Amino acid sequence: MYFLLPAAALGVWLVVLHHVTGSWTGNSGFARYNVLESLHPLHVLQSLAVRLYFLFIADGHWIGTLLLVIGWRTLRGTVWTVALLVALTQFALVTLLGGAFLERYLFLILPIFYAAVATAASTLRPVWRRTSLAAMAIAMLIGWMVNPPYPFHLENNLAAVDFASLQQDVAQYLEGTSPDLRIASAWPFTAAVTHPEYGYVNRPLRAVELPGFELTDIATVKRSDYDLVVVFPSTSSGEGTLFDFPPLNWIRRVVPFRPPPNDAQLRAGVGLHPVMTVSRRGLWIKIYAPSQ
């Protein structure tokens, strides 16, 4: 019965949302991206692969997975049945729904996963139990500081700090050299340059919100409505790794992360040319201007 309380709270919120907006999800765009498009079979398969990798392999979790295989017989009883059902429900929900492949959607499952790993490890001899759990913890700490050799969301480790510093450098440059120009970009950069309280600029800059960095997204804004365009990838590119060479380069073609258009595509597609590039530890932000 306890698990019905969050459902009741969510139900009240949905009623209020529908009353205010006329839509059960707030707006049609949200529903299209997070429900209709996410149920495409290819999207579901990609989401399943990303979720399974994050939960059972990434950042030392593969050690925990081995422990679960060894000690799975300890995960019995009503308590573990309820816990595993909660975990499976959350896993299925975020795999089927939600347009973005964000690993934080699985945060609710992580305490259950770690508790299951610790319980399964109790079947080992003390020295092996301590060694395996310590190795798993060390691998997780390394994952915070060392970027993996494949595209990943910047929020997954301390790359988020590098990206925040990179945004600050570009925002301060634009504030110093182009304080009155209209800057077209996407979130979170547009929020950074329009809210001085965030610490990126001293006074608000004029920002034009783009839905994304696909050529079609940039083309939705009239050329006369902006002076500069600031482009950045929402994930790391994983460039310069083994995934750039055969026989592993096929992985890059199937991962659900797509980089922004390159200079040639932006020049030919929407008439933009690069003005400046700022980079740090494999991350980058580019400033473009209309060709004229």
C-alpha cells in the first residue's frame, strides 16, 4: 500500500497539469518526444542497451554483476521480491518512455543494486569479499575522473565541471567582445548567458533559444533574428579512441548519440562559418557567424 502513495501524488499533479495546460503531459511536444517517439522499436532497443550497460557494466558495475551471479541465491524472501519488482518496474518505465538516454533515470535502482551486490558478496570468504567490493569502489572513483572511450552524457562524471568552465569562458568572451549581439544557442548555454546569478556573466546577454543543433533546428530561426550561433555537443564525442578505427568503428554508427553538424555542413546548410573554437579535455564550444 505504501507504493500507492506516490501514484496518488502523481495523479493529483497530472490533474492539476491538465487543468492548467489542457494536456496531461503539459504540451504536445513533450508527449511526442517522451512517449510517441520513445516507443519506436529502434529507440527502445537503443534505450535497453544503454540502460543495461550503465547498470551492469559501466564504472566497475561489472564487478558487482559477477558478484550477483555468484551469490544470487541469497536474494530470496518477500523483502527482496518487493525490491526487485520495484527495480524492474522503474527499469521498464524509463526504457519504454523518455526521449533522452539519460542514465540518471536509473538512480532509483542504484541503492537496490548496491544492496543486492553487498548481500551477494556475503557468500564469499572475507578476503575476497573485501577485495571485490574495494575494487568496485575504486573503479567507480576512476570513472568520475577518466572519460570513457565512447560518447557519454557529460553529467555522468566530472566532465560536467569541465563543460561548466568551458561555458563560462565562452560566455565571458562574448560579454567582453559582443555584449549587444544576439546569440542563438540551446540550453543550457542560453540560460547561462541570460541569468547573471548563475555566475557565467555579469549582465544578461541577448539569447535566442534553439530547439537543438540539427540543421533543421537552426533553420527554424530567421537569419535576421541572430548575429552569432554558439554550438556545442550535448555528449562527449569519444573522438581519438579505438572506436574510430576498424573493427570497432561500427559501434559509433549504432550508439544513440549524434554530434552537431560540422563546419562544412553548417556552411552549406544554413550559411554559417566558424569564428572561434574553445576546447578543454576533449570538450568544445564553437562560435559561428552568418557568412555575409
